[in-house]
Amino acid sequence: MHTSAIKPAITARSASKQARRNQLIKATLHCIARKGLSSTTMADITQQAGLSLGIVNLHFVSKERLLIETLQYVADEYQQGLETIYSDQTLNVSAKIRAQANYDFSKKIINRDKLAVWFAFWGEAKARPTYSAICAEYDDLVARNLTALFDNLKRAGDYDNINPARAARAYTALTDGLWLDLLISPRKLSVTKAREVVNDFLFSQFPQHFKLPTTI
Amino acid sequence: MHTSAIKPAITARSASKQARRNQLIKATLHCIARKGLSSTTMADITQQAGLSLGIVNLHFVSKERLLIETLQYVADEYQQGLETIYSDQTLNVSAKIRAQANYDFSKKIINRDKLAVWFAFWGEAKARPTYSAICAEYDDLVARNLTALFDNLKRAGDYDNINPARAARAYTALTDGLWLDLLISPRKLSVTKAREVVNDFLFSQFPQHFKLPTTI
DNA sequence: GTCCATAATGAATGGTTATTCATTTTCTTG
DNA sequence: CAAGAAAATGAATAACCATTCATTATGGAC
């Protein structure tokens, strides 16, 4: 009763706090996707969450902090998915690359709402160092791991002309650019087509390890 | 005296009006790059231009209109440069592609201020159809022309595996992504490196028409 | 030089929005 | 159940900002 009573109380309390924070972050995501970063207000967010106006300041101190934690949330989610792939011992090198390509264009990562949030923050990044710091961090993870994977493939095949670091740069730039296209002109570019573009790229760099997409 | 006096007066007047508009657009560009789209105010813009507070409403009716015309200005500038290349009769197909690649990473196009402006608007694009319409328009121009150029190369060489439309998509996505990288982490990616990535890509797609970059 | 049309100014206005905090509600503990 | 702490509320506040418009400056025509 004595000692055991303390811990549940603390956990229950902090758990509920974390739940509220997540609830507000989710609401923020939704609002940014619908209205854009610049015209999302505290009233929008709290209404979307079904809570009262003062709640954000109670849990996040300020709007700016909430926005930062929202970006961090999306970045963390993406990063975790990738780390699961990178650390999966059952996958060989090319399977890992394929897994990342699938992941990068999976429903979890690229619904238009999440894309809108990414680009909303990227748009403000130059003016706000905190935003670019968060973005740069995940960029680094991808660059390091992909370079290592490509380097492995290079040793495994006949790929004298390949520069692994540059190929990794190209891959991330390619996916970022395709995401942008999916956001801006979804009528012109479908997810299926975007996948084909990535597959083309991988095949052109490592023809011994990736298949040529079915339709030319 | 009679008839000749009318014309100069009109031109002088309208020229001065256009000059004021351009002055304000330039100031807007500068402010967005420094402070971000969301925290650029009318006071910022007019101060930057060295003019009075009411001037924007006089020349552009509203802030929103000024922003739209600012985006249009940057988009037009980019588009004009490209059209000059596409219509240059002295260049053959691969020279045109090389010219575009040079142009896309020239000082005129990618100073960080202009990149910041592009991405600021892209960030708001989902929530504001007017923005995405302007962006989509230039996207289309590039897609059509590059596809045609790649198609030409395909006929000229031994490129059975190439899908010209997809290669064009890949090129634009690649450059968009590299621009983003240059904006977010300029410490990690230099313009020189970005150019190498693009050259690698062109070589990998059309090895008979582009040179392998010097350093692997 | 005078007049007048046009351009520019910036103080005042009104609408919007983040933040605060006194009050109320909810939940835990004994 | 009582009491008290923690969480939540939302009306009030204060800051900010786009827009307006009465007033002033400018420059060309005669």
C-alpha cells in the first residue's frame, strides 16, 4: 500500500499527460495539413482536439513549442521506421534498400497530410534554425546508412563507375523531389508512378541487383 | 507636339508604376528569405523598400495579391531562362540538356534567398490552390520539354531500357530535392557536389551522350 | 508660376489571435 | 464521503497587423 501506491499514481498521471500532448500534436498535424502552417491558430488546434483554448499553453508553454514538438513527432516516426529496416538482420543489403524504397512510398509515410506538414516546416526552415536542425538530423541518418549499403553493393558487383555517397545523395534528393510532386500535382503523379521512377533509378545504378521495372 | 506628347506621358507613367511594383516585389523576396513567409509583415516589406506603409495596398490592393505576384515573378524568371535554352537553335539535344543542368545550378537560380522563397510557397501550396497552380504550370513546361529531349536521345542511342517520361520526372525530382538539400544543409552539400550528382544521373541514363564525372 | 492629376504618406481603425489566470471540474487518497 | 491537488476551462487582456483614408508632396501642362 505504502510504496506501491506511489508508483502507479505517478505513471497514471504522466501517462495521461503524454496522451494529452499526443492528442494535441495530432490535432496540430491535421490543422496544418488543412489550413497551412501560417493560418493555423490556437483556436483551430484546440477545437480540432475538442479541448479548451488554454490547454496548449498548459501542456506546451507556447504555440511555437507545440509546433516544434509536432515537427519532431513526424521526424521521429519516420526515423523509427527506417531504423527498424536498417537493423533487421534477416535482410541482405539489396533487400534493405528495396525495403526503404517501399517504406518511402508506403501509405504510412506519404499520405498528403503528412507531406503537407513536412513541406510546411521546410518552407519556414531557413528563417527558423530549430526547424532545420530537426530536419538535418534525420537527413544525416539516411545519408550515412544508404551510403554504407550502396558501398556494400559496389563491392559485391561490377560497379566501378558508382560513387556510393553521391548515389545516396541522389536517392534522398529523388525521393524528396517526388514527395514534392505528389503534394503539388497529385493528378499528374501517382504513387505507383513515383515507385517506378525510384525503381528505374535503382536499376540504372545497380543493374545486377535490381530488376528493370516491367513496363518501359 | 500634339500627338507625340501623349505617348511619352503614358509610357513614363506606366513605367514608373511597373518600377514601383518591381521594387516592392524585390523587397518582398528579401523579407521572405530573411524572416520566412509567415512572419513577413507589411511593415517589414515597405520598410525594406524604403517606402511608406500604405504603398502596397495602393499598388497591389492587398498583401495576398503581392505575395501571389511575387511567386509569379520568381516562376516567370525561371521559366524565361529555360525557354531561352529550349528555343536555342544552335544547341543540339544533349547540349540543351547540359545547358539546363548548368542553368538549374547557376548563381542566378540558386542563391539561398530564392530557394527559401520557392520552398516557403511550396510549404503553403496545399492550403492555397493559387500557389500550387503557379507551381504546377512551370513544372509542366519542364516535363514536356525534357521528355521530348530524352525521347530524342533514346532514338539516337542504344537506350532500350529508358522511359523518357520517367527519366524526365526523375530529373525534375532530383533537382528539386537537391535544391531542398542546398537550402536545409548547405554545410553538407555544396553546389559543386550537387552538379556532380546531376552529372552522375545523366551519365547513368545516357552513357553514350554524357561524360562520366572526373572523380569517382 | 499656377493648376491639377496622380502618387505617396502614416496616423487611426478594426479585426485577429496568443496568452493569462481566476474559476470550475475531475480525480485521488485516506 | 471529505478534502485537497491537479487538470481543464474560457472570458478577459494585450499585442500585433492589414487596411483605410484624410492629408501632403510631386511633377507635368499650359
